[in-house]
Amino acid sequence: MSISIVGSSDGPTSVYLAGKIGNMFFIPAVFILALFYSIYFIKQITAGRKGIQIRQLGKGKEKSVRITELILSMATFFIVPVQLVSVFSDWNFMPTPVRIAGIAAGTVGDLIFFAAVLTMKNSWRAGIPAQDKTEFVSGGIYRYSRNPAFLGFDLMYVGILLMYFNWLLILFTVWACVMLHIQMSAARTY
């Protein structure tokens, strides 16, 4: 029995992937991003199957809240391609110890976000119209933080920033984090 390989092992794709896998930050960064966004989208899908529309940002609210939420949506949408470009191009200006701290921050962010989603179950409240709000969750990780899901977002964003520190990613990370905190403040008022 013989195994044949189509193409050579030194083609452009294998050289590219070997370079990426050889970079000790590539796999953790991809894992952190994949896990975080998987949790986020699985939460949306499972809530949607139960008739809960958690993607309500910018819908049916007063103008100032709607604008804030739309800007937040843009920030969280546009940071994803910037993160991916930074990771896949290894665009970074930080020394290795800082990048390792980024792995830790991103991993902790994922874990906090996952714990928040598990504890929250179907009681997603941020951005939801008042008539659709579900029970107030105060147990689990919510015993220690009122906004652990947003803390998870922040830590994941900062972790990726520390791993792939560049000016474009700084801009989008700050934008997304600031908008998350503005949205948290706005959520308390309605």
C-alpha cells in the first residue's frame, strides 16, 4: 500500500501554512477567535429557535439609543476582519512576553464569555426591548459581575490586540470596547 501526494510539499500553500503554524501565536489566536465567535453564534441560533430575538441592537428605540447601538453593531462587525487580517498577516509590534499575556487574556475572555452564556441561558437582556426582557440573572458568574459577557468581549479583544498589536487593530479594539461600555450604560437607562 502506498500513499501518494498530489503536488509537492513546498508549494505556496504548504509554505504559507508551515510559516503560520511555525508562528507560536497563530494557532492560539485562531482558536480564541473561533471559540469566541462560535459561542456567540451558537447562542444566537439556540435563542432564535426558542423564539428569542437577541439581535435587537438599533431596533425600535429612541434615536440616540438607536444610533449608539448601530455604531456598536458596526464596531463589533468590522473588528472581526481586522482581527483576521492581523492574525493571518502576523501584523504585530509587541515582544513575545506581551503576546503570551495576550493569549492568557483572550483565553480568559473566552472562558468568562462562555460562563456568562451558560449562566444566562435564555435571559439575554442587553439590547432587548423592555416588553421582551426575561428574568434577571444574579447567580453564577453574575454574582461577581453585572456584565460578564461584555467583560469576556473586552478581554478577548484586548488579548488579540496584545498578540497582534498594530495601529489598525488598536483603533478597532478601542472603538469596540468603548461602544460596548456606552451600550452597557445605555442599557441601564431603558
